[in-house]
Amino acid sequence: MQELHILRDLAVIFAGSLLVILVFHRLKLPALPGFIVAGILLGPNALGLVSDPRDVEGLAEVGVILLLFTIGISIAAGVFFGIIPALQAARTDVNVFLNQTRGANSGPSSSRMRRALVVAEVALACVLLVGAGFMMKSMLAVLSVDPGFRADHLLTMKFSMPASRYANDAQIAAFCRQVEDKVTAMGGVKSASFSDGLPMTRIRLTRFVLEGQPPPARGSEPTADMRGIFSPGYFDTIGIRLIAGRNFTADELQTKAPVVVVNQTLAKRLWPNESAVGQHLRNVPAKPDAPVIVSTVIGVVADTHQEGLESKTRPEITKPMVDFTQLTFAVRAVGDPEALITAVKSQVWSVDKNLPVYEVRTMEQILDEDTSQRKFQSFVMSVFAGLALVLASIGLFGVLTSLVGQRTQEIGIRMALGAQSKDVLCLVVGEGVRLVVLGVVIGVGAGIGLSRYLASLFFGVSPAEPATYLEVALLMIAIALIACLLPALRAIRVNPMTALRYE
């Protein structure tokens, strides 16, 4: 949905800008004020592409500063790029101008400048296309990561338990049992479960040692993420697969028995050549007077991502919940989980009408938030690469059109002397291909250097992968050939008799 909103805003910006510029052109007004007016009218839409304007502190002051800065840069750019042709015109020899048939601005230096600009545009477009290609492939790689659980049809929420009404864990446990029973009995609900944290959220870190082995030096013990769960239905509710062993029983969770379930990463790291089920772990107390507990591994579950899809899976231990200060509630729905929000809240408030409920989200929304920055970066990079590609194509089209106009007489002479249409076609297209190939070589070379510098931003792809560079080069050449087509077709339609009289 976020991409659709961005596309909509971009369409509004482009269409609105084009309309404003056309109005200024129709009224024969300077183009620069038209661009400035378009920016003033459509700036709020552009801001929406980056963030929610409500999240930007001091938006009005920042907007005024950005407006003045943009106007200043626009005027400076117009003056700077207007000076070059003005200086060229000032140095023009009037006699040469009157005697030549092509015009003063059609000389070798002007032609070389236009060609150089086209090569620069193609090179810049290639650099941006390389970056966009790697960013898009990174995004696809992130989206293809298995989170280790089923995010569909899953509703989550958190609770803040006031100490004034819940003085001990027994009272909170009684609240959890009532809420689970009420919500599970609702229509459209498959299961529900409490825990002290969910996948894709940070959880506590615990230290442990293997029972029967000499303990390592203090502070160098193995670590793992630790999650506490309240009911045996947690794994089914979240959609985490049991790989080996068994699940907790209700009695083990209620009595806080010394049993744990570990994930595959921890099992492979500690017991690579044997079963983890039946092994024993001993906790490392955070305080000297805290009890030492030896726990038995009763099961192994699939890995889940705790710090985002782009982070590596970490060792994880799941055990009966002993800390009730942070409660997370997960509900597995039959249909749309958002349709259950009001009903689930009502069931919670039927147990405690004053209990704050917050961060009510579906797990798919949590995953979307995790990948939103990656999607936005890929989208913005792709937009800029697309704009650069369009500008390079327009520049190439303009240069070749100018070339055909300047060489109309030459083309007519060639055709009068027997040149075929394919020869003229090759003449024009060859000129464009030479410019494009030079720009592609420069741009891909710069893109290789840039991609190695930005390698830390990529995921699941290597900057040494040649396929992306080849795809960019082929795309640029294909687009360039299309841009060459119209001037080339115009050239082969030149009438030799008319061209011989052309000046």
C-alpha cells in the first residue's frame, strides 16, 4: 500500500508540474518561474513521499527555508547555464555567421559540447541504474527471507499492567488465563496466547553454560535470546514449527518447571552431531544471590528473526514465563485479523475495563514496517534512475535530431549518389550508439566503484556480481536505440532534391 501512495503522489507531482509549465509556455512566460511555481504548489505532496508531515518538527519554518533555498538554487542554475551560450554568442564573428549556412551555434565546439553532455547523461543514468538494480535485488532478497513464523492472520497487542491493581505475578497470570479463554472462545479466532515478546521484537539476553562441562571465564559464557511464554498454544498461534522433541505442557508452564525449548541455531551450535533433546543447560545468575537452575531441553523449534529480516538468526531459548512486566498478546484469526480488533479489546476490557491496550498491529504490518525503509530506498533510487534514463534518452534524441538537421544537405548528396536507406540509417544510429557506448563504459565503470563503496547497504547480493552491470548496459543500449529511431527515420525520408537546396 505504501508503494501505491508513493506512485499516486509522484503522478500528482509530475502531472501538476507539467501542467504548470505548459501554462507558462502557453502564456509565453519564462520557464524558470514556472518551475518555481510548480515546486511551491506541489511541494507538500513531495514531502509526503519522504515522511508524514506531522512527524516533522517545525515544519513551517523548515518549509520556508527550503523554499528560499530552492528558489536561490534555481535562479543560480538558470544564470549559470545561461552564461555559457551567452558567452558563445558574444564571441561570434558576425562575418562568419553571415557567411555560414549552418548558423553560429552549429560549430564544432557546440557540437562537441552537446555530445559530451549526452555522454555524461548516459554515464550518470548508468550509475543510478546500477545502484537501483542492486537495491531492487536487495529488496527482493529481503522479501524472500523466511521469517520462521506465519505472519498471515496474526493480530498482536501489548498491555501495561498497573502495579496498583496487579501487585504480584499470580494476579497477572489470572488475568492472562481469563483473557485467553474469552478470546479463544470468540468466533473467527483459532488460538490466542500470551508471551513476554514476539518475533521481530527485541527480547532479553541470557547467559548459560552446558551442564557437566567446566564453566568458561566470567563474562565469556554463551548467550542467547530468552523468551517466556504463558500457554502451550504459543507456537501454534505464532506459527513456529516444532522440529524435534515436544511442546510444553500446561502444567510445566504453570509451575515454571525447569524445561526449555531451543531453536535450531542454538541446537546446531552446541550439539552439532547429536540431538539437543534431553541435554541440560545451567543458567548464569545475573546476581550472586540468584538461584542456579539446571534446565532440560525438551524440544527444538525453527529459527525466527528477532531483529529484522536482514539480521542473522540468533540462538534462542524459550521457557515458562516468569517475568510478567511486559505482556504481549497474539491472536490467530480465521479471516482478516484487523476485523477482530474491536471484539478482542472488548473481551480484554470485560476482564479489566481500565487496562491500557497499545501497539495493536497485525504481524504483516510489523513485517511491512521492518522492510519499509528498504522498499522506500529502492523505490526512490529507481525513480531517480528512471528520470536519468529519460533525460539521457531525450538528450540523445535532441543531439541526433540536431545532427540530422545540420547534415541534411550531406545526407541528400549521399542519397543522390546512390546511398541506400540502410546506409543513412546506420550513419545516424551509429552516431548515437557511439555516444551511448562511451557513456555506458564510463557509467558502468563508475557504478562498479560506487557499488563496492555502498556494499554495506546491499543484502543478499554481491557488488562483484556481473549480471547487474550487464543488465544495465543492455537496458541503456536498448533505450538508446529507441531514442535513435525517430531521428534515423527522419533522415531516411529526406528528399535528395530538397536536401540539395537546403541551407
